[in-house]
Amino acid sequence: MDYLFATFAIVSIVFMFVFMFIGIWLFIIALKSFRQQRYNNFILEKTYQKISKISDSFLQNEGDKVYSYLTGEEDFDYKDEKSDAKLSNITDYNK
């Protein structure tokens, strides 16, 4: 009986050390990936700010109604004679 208990204790200790080792390394990897993600978010935020500033200056130069169909202020007119031929070509499977 003592042999069985000793074996069980040794196996339990080995599993405890293995899981502790895996847990510590997973924690270290998670911290490194979090720092990298923070850096990527910072770069994306700066890029977004620059693009937004360029877009705002472009819209002030061109007028406020240039992209009004994107904001829903104006209906987008997609009916064009040239594009109608292309659309009918797409929907016709025999061509």
C-alpha cells in the first residue's frame, strides 16, 4: 500500500511541476503578445488619425457633397449606360 501511495505522490508532483512550467510560459507568452498587440493598435490608431486628417482636408478643398452618398445624405445613382451592359453580361450565364 505504501508503494502505491509513493508512486501516486511522485506522479502527482511531476504533473504539478509540468503544469506549473506550462502555465508560467503561457503567461509570459501572453504578456509578450499583449505588448505586441498594444503596439499594433497604436500604429493603426496613428495611421487612422493621419488618414482622417488627410480626408478632412480633401473634403474641405472639394466641398462637403463629394461623398455624401456614403453618409446617406444623398442617393447614390448607380444607373449608368455603360455599367448596365456589364450588369446584363454578368447575369446572363449563356454569354
